[in-house]
Amino acid sequence: MKKFLPFVFPAVAFLIVLFLAFRWYSLQSETNGQISSNTEGVQIEDLTESERDSVLSGVGDFETVVLESEEPETAQGQVRYEVQDDKVTFSVMSGLPQLEAGFYQVWLKGQGSEVAARAFRLEFSKGGFLGTAAVSTEVLPLEVTVTREKTDDNQMEAVVLQGMVEETVEAGMEIDQ
């Protein structure tokens, strides 16, 4: 018995560390990248080429939300959107610096949701970084977040821009800043 006694304390400590590591990993894997029940059923639609051109050119009755940044001198952007036929058609336009590695990702968080859903990547064009999509009006108010991503996963990395598209009590929807 005396020859096994020096191994008991390190073995117990090792088992406790293993248990805590397993518990931490299982809690992380349960919550990361999952869409909460409040955003389930939110369908993010890609736009047709004509819808995309309409949104980007400003044809229609579009409202604008300025996206806020902690670094306004290097990151600027806006969301332009139109509510029509129970659908919010919107575009995200931003003046962001070119990345050597990684990409810019747009995330959407519907009302009452705790977890944001990946929407689309911003693509570089001569006007800056652009992206378009459409969602149902049922998810309004909608938080729009642009992040700088290094890995393609379901976790937000560095938040660059944020803004809120809100609904009004009136029959039509519009932006409140």
C-alpha cells in the first residue's frame, strides 16, 4: 500500500482536470454555432441578379441605417433596405480595408434572439465590400453585424460594424436610428 500512496493524489488531480475539461468542452459544443429557437425558421434568401441590381442602384423606396464602428476612420458602412410583400430586401455596403487573409461575414440576429445566424460574405467590388439578401418581415427588428473572419465556422470573430433595422407601429416599416 505504501508504494501506491504517492500516486493517489496526482491520479485524483488528473481525474478532476479531465472531468472539468470534458464538462467545458460539452458546454461549448452545445451553444457555439447553434441558432436559437427565435431565429429558427428565418430564411435568408439570395436575390436574383435584377433584385440585386435594384437594391444596389437604389431603385425603390429604400431606407438607410448607418452601421456603427469602434474605428470609424477605417470602417464605415450602411444597410439599405426596402420592405415589400412581407419581405425585407436589403444590402450591406461598406468601406472596409482589404484583408490579406480571411473575409468579412454578415450576421443577422432577429428580435429576442441570443444567437446570430450567418447570412452572407461581403464581396469586394469597385464601390467597396457589398452583399445582398432578403428575410421575412417577421424577424424585425433585425440586428446586422459585420465581422472579420479568419476561419469559416459558425462563430463570430472580430466585430467590425453593427446596426439595427427596426420596425415601426405603422403599416409600413422604416428605420429608427
